[in-house]
Amino acid sequence: MFKLKKVALVLLAVQLCLGMTGVVKSQALGLPSSKTADYDKRIVIWDKPVGYSKKTKIEDMKLDRASIRPSLSFSSGIVGEKFKDVEEALDTFTYHSEIKPGYESERYDDKPYLIPYRVSNSDKAVIIIPGGGFVFKTIDGSQAEGKEVAKSLQMRGINAFVLHYRSNPYKYPIPQLDVQRSIRYLRHNAHKYGLDKNKISLLGFSAGGCLVGQHINIVAGKDLFPKDYTRDDVDREKDHIKTAAMIYPCLTYQYNVPMLFASFDAQSLRDDKKREAILKMLDLPKNIGSKSVSQFISYGTKDKIVNPKGTQRYIASLVKKGGSVNVVVAEGKKHGYKQDEYMYEYIGWLTSKLRKLNH
């Protein structure tokens, strides 16, 4: 999901200060240099991914041509239980935040990648999935849900891999497949990185938390590939995990109906029946399939972007199904709070869960 406090202007200012706006692709993967993410360390995890096309994204995007900067209002743009057509606002924000600065291509030729923060003699790994409302990735302009978290894990003896997945205008299930691929990639290369396949965990923030929740409840074990896709050795790896964490996650679109425009075809969303079917499919409190996964969840009681009621519903449903969950409530905190609110408890929880896997 989106960061707090005028993130649109902050993101633009950061990009301008770092000289990113309008950068021509010049590096191996065409990404601009940035202090917010260690792009030079990136590891491509899918050389021929699902979703590739020679078309330009602009052909599929509805842009406000007069806009010179992102202007989406987060409080009114993606929040709400009622349908609002925000296709143009979301696409315009994506263009200015991801495509124009050079974080992603103007064509559908992006490749998902991991940014590693490795630890010697550690067989534990966490895949960090940043937020951004599926409109952008917060690591592209901020360290909060990527590099900072990875460094905290690294200092505590846990390998961290920050995932840069594909988002708008890529639609469902492309981001979900990128998460699935990241798990399979690390499992396939476990020996190379000195990892225990059973000690690979997920940690997602906001929309990243949404991806974690979707993976463990409705994606894991499923084949979402198109019929014409040719599987490789990585695809044959299992995608199940034993531990997962979600921080201020969006676990239902009930309170964020407009945000669906970042992940689904606009024409389908304008159809009441099709939209309701999508909402039902992605309402995780009603689709619990993760009772075998140990889970950690943290949410803020004053979150105005992701209604905490959705997270509370999920927790109640999971417990009712017999699932295991450790909950850290950030009293009085809004969306995007700092890791001080949960990291100590999370590290203790994760270490305990992974230690038990040795017995």
C-alpha cells in the first residue's frame, strides 16, 4: 500500500534530488542508481517470465497527459467500500513513480529480481515484499520497507532478500507469480546460498502483506501459469512455506475497492457481477487456507489506509480454523509505522519458529 504523509510529493522530490526523473536506461537491467535500494546487487529470478510482451505499457494505460507529477489523493483515491473509477489516477501515478524515473520499462519486458543481504553461516532466509498499492514499489524512493528491514534482519543473523515484483499495469496474477517464483528460486538455489529450504520465510508490508496473505491462503500449490508458458526447473520446485509475516497488510479489498484498478482489467471492474466475484475471491478472511503456516501479523489501530477491521477479521477466522498467529497491535499508529513497533517481537517469533524446525 502507499506510504504516509504526501508520499506522491515526497517520492517525486527524492527522485529529482537523486537525478532519476527521465533517466535513460544505462545499466545492465536498466535501473537508475539510488541510495534507497542496492540495485547493483540485484539477482534476476525469472529470465523469461510470464507477462512478457512487445507492446508498450502506454498502449494499455489511461494517462492524464496534462499531469506533470503524481496527484493521487491516498485518503480518497484507493480507500472506500464503494466502487470508484480511479483507473486514470492510478495509471498516471504508476507512470510518474515507476516508468518515467526508470525503475521499470515502458514495455512489458521487466524481470522480477531479488536484492540480497546475505549472512555467513546462516541457513535462514526472509523474502521481504514491499508495499505500494500495486501502483509502485516503496523501495523505489524509500528504504523503509526494503533496505532498512533487510539490514535489521542481516544484523541478527538472518539472510534477507528484497523482492522487486511487477505491478501496475501488470495485472493479476503477475505479482502473485513473482512471489511464487521468488520462493521457488531460493529453494532451487538453496545449496548455492547455504539455505535450508524449510527455513525460507515471507515478510510483507501493506500490498506486500496482501501478496503474502494471498500466497499462503489461495496461491500456494496452485498452477496460475497460462497454457502457452514453458516451465523450467525453478518452476518445478515447491512453493509452500512454513512461516509468514504481514505488517499493516491489506487482507481484503472490502475497504479498498478502488485499489482493484491496479490489479485487474478496468472493463471487468466496471461490471458489478465480475467485480463482486473478484472481491469474494480475494477476501482472505473467508478463504483461509493457511492454518498449517505459522503467522505473524502487526497492524495499527489508527490506520486510515488499510482498515484494521479487515485484519482483525482475518485473525479471527484464522484462529477459528485452528491456525497459529502471533499478533502485535501498534496502538495509535497509522499506516506505514516504523519497525520499532514490531521488529523485536518479529525476530523473537521467527527465531523461535525456525529453531523448532531443527527438531
